[in-house]
Amino acid sequence: MKMFTKAALAVAILFGAAYGGAKWITYSRSPQSATAVEASSETIKRGEYVARLSDCFACHTAPKGKPYAGGLAMQTPLGAVYSTNITPDKESGIGNYTYAQFKNAVQHGIRSDGTPLYPAMPYPSYTIMPDDDMRAMYVYFMNGVEPVSQKNADSTLPPVLNWRWPLAYWQAMFAPQRQFEADRRFDARINRGKYLVEGPGHCGACHTPRGFAYQEKALSDDKRHFLSGAVIDGWRAKSLRGEERGLGTWSEAELQDFFASGRTDVTAAFGAMAEVVEHSTQYWTDEDLKAMSAYLKTLSPSPDKAQGLPKREDTTTAMLKSGKYNSRGAMLYAEHCIACHRADGNGMARIFPALNKNSAVYANNAQSVIQVTLEGGRTPHTKHDTMAFTMPGFRHLSDEDIAEVVNFVRNSWHNQAPEVKAGDVAEIRRFVNTKAPNIVPQTASGDHHE
């Protein structure tokens, strides 16, 4: 009994030391600037643009929800984390935040009560944003956004893992307070693109693989991990580096077109990227789009990725046109896909994406292709292409049939990709069916989950 008491006391001391250490780390990361911030119409307009650059809308607005009121379920392997209300409502939003508290939350991951924020918030990227932009964004949220009374939702993470105070140690290790470092090899335009990618655009939050503690493996170009592709919310965020399955086959002009409109003659944005285009990049200036596109094209191929694919003769088009289907996948393609994507797999420019020579289709990881086949999707609504096109979902097909048609598409025409199995489809189907619901505004019966 005495030994048990000593052990319990030792655990309590260690726990207290760990908790106290976490509080000290958080306090040391929370500078209390007394900077005065003055509002003006010009500053509000500037802040709105910075918020667009930072894509605050996409994460802090649930589908069918009110702008910036939160409630979007961000799926993680352990559960969902809900985005918070960042309208100037004084009870449920950030209406009582001082500028210092706003800056600490956005750039250091610490909310007004001193509690660390989950790394679903990309503060490791936002930390390099200059004070002028931070002040403008603060003015915009306090003066240019409509207050919404909507309470924030707790995460669905399991007990202990939903504790926030240990995140102080995570932040100390993986979210350093840093400044933007220009690359001497580049001119001002390309360095502007570098800043946009590393900072407000926070491209690495989705496109850089995560480490053992869910940290981004690189926050700037390390010639290997940075922007080399990752899986988020069940979608494969493709590599943005220079290999063929990345951006090797894209031109700067195609990238600019894609970011502005969500489509090119070959491909279209879907999943989370459609939200990025719809709520963020379509509003960027032409100069910023050109700068970001130019910088992305400077990224060398990842040494971990295949640099190119062997040439392959197209025998698929003739087979499909003949009506003599050589596999179940071919038959399913003819039944469900050929009307839009055509026998040659080239679709219709800016309407139906091509499946042939589309690097999103023949990616090594097929999760996005499987998920869009199950759930369907739509192209983003933008000012450049006013008509958005929708792909239906095919959940009614069996796991075996989904695998068959996905393998057919990924290995037909000029495409080459690893095959998937019915078990891979079943795993994605389980993920899709068990997603935590988004939270939309209160109705007469209370909170409504979508």
C-alpha cells in the first residue's frame, strides 16, 4: 500500500510538472502587444483580401451555414475537429478579442483564454505573415463581418487525446515562431509566390505529408517532403513538385487558369480543392496568381517519386468504340462513364474532365479517385466559369465493381497506376459513411447536423 501511495504521488508530481510546463510554454508564446488598430474602409477592404488569401471562409463556414460561423467537421484519423465561430459575436465568436489575442490565435495557435488550438488551424504557416496584414485582417473581422450567434462544438476526439494542454509541447516542437525568408535565387515576383505558398495560402497544410505527431514534415522547400503530396479528409492532395504525377506536366498558364477558375482544358478541381478555388484563389489578383504559379514551377521533383512514366500505346479507345469490352471494368465504364468522359478518355474541355493523362487519376494513391466515384462531386462556382458541373456518385455499385472501374480508368489509354482492391474501396466507403456531420445554424428544434 505504501509503495502504491508513493507511485501515485510520483505520477501526480510528474503530471503537475508536465501541466505546469505546458502552461509556461503557452504563456511564453503569447506576446501581449498593445498595438492600437484603427479601422477604415481601406483597411477593411485590405483585410478582406488577406482573409481571402488565407482561405478563412472555407474552413470556418459549414455547408449551408452562415459565413465564418464555424461548424465545419474536419475529419482526422482519431475523430472530427470542428471549426470555430470567428464572427465578431461577443458571446460565441471573437467579438471580445483584442488585436493581441487575435494575433496569438492566428499566428501562434493560442486562443484568448490561453488554451492551445488544434493544428487543424494552420498557424504554423500563418506565423510568417507580416503585422500589417494581421492588423488589416483583424479590422476586417471586427468591422466587415456580420456577427452570428452560434456556439462552438466540441471535437469528437476520444478522452485524453482531446486534452489541449499537451498541445503546448507539440507547438514548441513543430510550430516555431519564424519569419518569411526570401530565396536569393528568385526575383521579387517569385519570392512573392513563395510567401503566398508558405504563408497565407498554407498549401503545405494539405499537400505536405505529416509525420508521427501529425506535424508537417517541412514548412518550406526541403527538396523532398515539402508539397510532395498527402492525404487529408480522405482526399489525396497531390504533389505540387516537379515530377510527372505532380506538376511536371503543367504549365504556369494552366496553373493560373486552374487557381482562377477551378478547371483547365484537361482537369477540374474537386473535393477540398474545389472549396479552395471557390472561396479563395478565384479572388486573388492576377499578379498573385502568376507569382504563386511561377514559384510552384521552381520546385524540383521529389527524389521519392517516379520522375516520369513509360510510354504506352492507346488501345483502349478502339476497344471501347468496337463494343467488344475486354473486362468488367470496361463494361462498367461504357455503362456509367463514357457519355461524359468519352471513349478516348479525354472528356470535354472545361466541362467534363479528362481521365486520360490526368495526373490526379493515375496518382499512386487512389483515395481521391475512389472517393469521388463513391460520393460524386462538382466543379467550383467562379466568376470565370459561371456554370458548375456535377458528377453523380455511384455508391450503389459494389466495392468490387468500384474497384474494377477505377482500375480500368487508372490503367487505360496512356495511364499507368497501381491497382486497387475491393478492400481499399470498402475502407473509403466506411470513412465516407462514418464522417462526423457538419453543424449548421440553429433551427426551431435546436442545433441541426448535416
